[in-house]
Amino acid sequence: MKSLTVIIPVFNEKNTIREIIRRVQATGLADEVLVVDDGSTDGTREILTEIAAEGGIKLLLQPQNMGKGAAVWAGIQNASSEYFLIQDADLEYDPKEYPKLIAPIKEGLSEVVYGSRFLGAARRATLFWNMVANKLLTLTTNILYNNILSDMETGYKLIKKDLMKDITIHARGFDLEPELTAKLLKRGVPIYEVPIQFTPRAYSEGKKIKMKDAFIALWTLFKYRFVD
């Protein structure tokens, strides 16, 4: 792997944004840290502007809140490295897992690696119904696209940018995950999974995804099975 851009979509994460950027930079594995602020109103944007002025990150400012999918798509289009990795800003996913994700790339096993929360690594035990929704969506993905993924909804996706040349992401919210996965699988792109540690935060701690997003994801999986 020649180079890596870490894309960080962020919306109203003033309490964690400095720490996640610090952790990403501490890995020494990111050739470019590209932060996309999705119209934050809690002071996050001002913090990011300060960090960008100091150097070390590339900052994109969305004109308004457009959703995670739109932020990630903007990041993909502006990434300058051979590979990109999506990194949420809320500390649920720890950058110390990057070597696990990168290893299959270096070994030539795949050009797409997903970090799975359900392959046996340590995780915080919470949010049972979120886990059920994730597993049902992954099962639906496997049935529709003839695959054996364990975690389609994972936030850790490491992808060779060239694979996106003929793919357009229309998702604006959390339907990013099913749309991206569906379009990769329809093109016959093999996905390699590795176990990752996961520390989900509770809704009282600011978790944003809701149960309604599971139904949107389900529709997205069916839609892109038959259209592109």
C-alpha cells in the first residue's frame, strides 16, 4: 500500500474531535488526514479551523448539515492517496486497529478490508437491539449479494480509491454503508474482514444512528440489488 488517506466525517463532536485526530496521527500510518465537517454548530468547526491552521490535517467544510454519506463522499472525491479509510469521530472505533486493517492489503489478499465487530475481538457490551439490527442487515446483504460478511454496517472500511472510479455514492445519511457495500459486491470486488475492538457509546453519550436508519438501510440493500 503506497499511501493512505483517513477520512473523518464529523458533526457536532467538539468533545472528541481533538482526541480522534491525535489518535489517527499517533499511528504514523496516515499520509493524509482529511476531516469533513458536516455543518457543525457546537463549536467543532471552530476547533477544526484552529487545528487546520496549525497544519497536519486537510479540512473540508460542508455548507450545511448534509449527512454522513455526503460528508464521506466529499472526502473520497478529495482524497489524494491510493487508499482511503473511513474513521468516525466519536471514539467508538480506535485507530490502534489500523495495522490489522492494513495487513491484508500488504499481503495482497484484497483491495478492500472491513473491520468486523463480530469476529471475536473485545467490545463494550451494550445496545442489544442495535446488534440485532446490524446482524439482520448483514444477513440480508449476504442473501441478496451471495456473500458471507459478518459486519456490513461496520464504520471501518479500507478501500482502494481506484475501485470508486465508476461508482457514485448517492447516500446522504447512514445509508452510506449498505450502498457502498452493495456497489462493491455487485462489481465482484472481494471484501476481506478482520476482527476489531469496538467501544459503542450509548445514546445518552451522543450516539446518532436511530432504529429508523435500519429500515432505510434495508431498502437501500434491496434497491441497489436491482438498480445501480
